Amino acid sequence: MRSRLSPTFLIGCALVGAVLAVAVVSLVWLPFEPSDTSGGRLAPPGGDHLLGTDKLGRDLLTQLMVGARIALTVGVGSVLVGGVLGVTAGLIAGFATRWLDDAISAFLDILIAFPTLLLAMLVVAVREASLGSAILAIGLAMSAVVARLTRVLVKRVLAQDYITAARTSGTSWPRVVTEHVMPNIWPTVLVNLALQLGLAVLAEASLSYLGLGPPPPNASWGRLLQEAQATVLTAPVGAIAPGVLLVVLVVGVNLVADGFRDLADPTRRRTR
């Protein structure tokens, strides 16, 4: 098994693992309380504050550690919401009659064309800006992409001769789904969900940058970027650090997704 793992996959696991480790540590230990403003405004790195402080006097390392937890929580939560809704809708569309399939496909196309940020604004208008609202908004936007992919994969599997043979032999549709459809579509769906995780992290940072993400004292990387833009020349660490962490996490997730794709499609790996 080890020989099948590509170097890029291992690098991706290392990057994601590093961010995950920071998020787990933040659950049990933080250098300072997230709301502690006793550090002085824009203190330089050093001493008790390894990365300095922000414009409110909060420890920047503490804010970044909490931000890692927020990013992964929203990313994983959105993938779970989008995966459950998307796979379910895709299965229904794949097995549906033509008119129902057309109706679901049209609805998915509309939802995909609807910008995630506008959808988030609608969700926030109904609910207050919160961690749950961000997960729900991103998950709903993600579910349409997952549903369309699942529908295509299900249609492709159902067109195979062994499905006809299974139905002729008396196999029920639930058994067809569990024994034939899901085993054949889950590798591709898993790769897509891994890619969607990276997009969800970026979407959460964008929402927080616009003030639509988790409100204070939640320290989102996007909100840290927004707060640091006015002092980027005098205190660049406050803007550089969250941006670097965003790049590390998103690149790591994409490398892991690429590794999943290689494992799911050995022929692709051999052609490299």
C-alpha cells in the first residue's frame, strides 16, 4: 500500500495534518484567552507574544490557532452537509423518471449558478451570522455540485449490462444501490468532496472577510485578514500569517484530493 502513495499525497497529508494538529491543540491549550487585549496594540513578535498582537492587543498566535479550528470546522461541516444532501439528491435524480430528473437537474443548475456569497447573505438574513449559518450556506451551495456529479455517475452505472442482469435475476433496487451503484461511484464522489473541502475553507474566509462568517470572539482567518489590511505596512505579520495558513491548508487539501484520485484510478497514475 505504501508504494501506491504518491509524494504529493504525502506532502498534502503533512500540510493538512499540521493545520489539524494546531486546531486540536487549540481545544486544550492556547497561549492567551482569545478575548485578552492586554498585550498592547500591534506589538511586534517576541517575548510572550511570539507573533505579536493585533490592533486590539490580542495575541496573534492565539487568534491563528482558533482560526485553524474554525476553518476546519466549517470545511468539514460543509462537506458533510453538501455530501449528504448532494448524494441523496443525485441518487434520486439518477433513478427518477424523466420529468422528475429534468426538474431536479434544472433546480441544480439554478443553484450552481447562484453565487455562494449571495446564498450566504440570504441564509444570514433568515438566521443571524454564526458558525452554523456559514456551514449551512456553504453546504447548500456545495450540495448542488455534488448532486450533479452523483446523478451523472448513477446514470452511467445504471446503463451497464450487469445492472440489467441483476434486475432480471430479481435483485431489488435497494440492493442494486448498496451492492452496485455506491461501490462504483464513491471513489469519484470522495475525490470531489475532498476538492470541495478546500473550496469551503476559502468560502468561509471570504464570508468572514465580508462580515458574514462566525462573529467575534470567533477568530476566523478571513476576519483577521480584514482587520489587518489597514495596518499591513506597519504590522505585516497580521496579514501575512493568516494568508499563509489559508494557502497551506487549501494546497494540502488539493494534494490529498489528487492522491485520492490516483488511488481511485490506477490507470491515471501509470500514465504520469
